[in-house]
Amino acid sequence: MKPRINKTSFGSITVGGETFDHDIIIRLHGDVKKRKKKLSKEYYGSSHTISLEEAEYVYEEGAQKLLIGSGQYGMVRLSDEAANFFSRKSCEVDLIPTGSAIKEWNEEKGSVIGLFHITC
């Protein structure tokens, strides 16, 4: 079951009543995991560009969509390699600022994964 995101502010996100102080991934079956930012940071020097390696980690077979909360100010982007990867998997990617992304997440139906950056 997909958990409801209650709120976000700079540096935190609350999912199902539990507050996290780090970026998260919400898996297809609703599991909330800490985002492995180092998978992108080692290539780009920051976690603001999602690498192919992180894309491969985030993706789950059967996902039709990846909703990315790109940060409070919308700083996160996909690398070209990551964008191509999701395209080959026929997985739509929506990249929108985290505040707007949580509203979309709570209304989303179907096989969707969420990645939420909680700063920048």
C-alpha cells in the first residue's frame, strides 16, 4: 500500500506520520528507504544530478512512473544516461519541486516509485 506523505519542509519529510531528516525513496510496495545519494555524488560531486547507477538502484521492475521531488527549490536533475535508462524501461519520469510532488504523490494511482530530495 502506498503511504501518504503528510508534509515537507526544508530538511524533512513526513510520511505516514513518521518524519525523516534525509532524502527518501518510496518503493512500489510502500517501503520507505533512505536515498543512496552517494551513487550520484561520486560521479557529479553532488546529489543534484541523478546518475545511471542511482537510476538503476531506484528502478523496480513493473514501475510505470518515477515521481521525483526535486528539492524545495527544484535543484535535482536526471543525467542524460539516467533519462535514457528510464526511457528504455518505459518508465515515465516526473521531476517537480518536492512541495508540489507530495501533492501529486498523494493523488497518484498505479505502479509508481517516489524519490524525494528534501533540501535545495
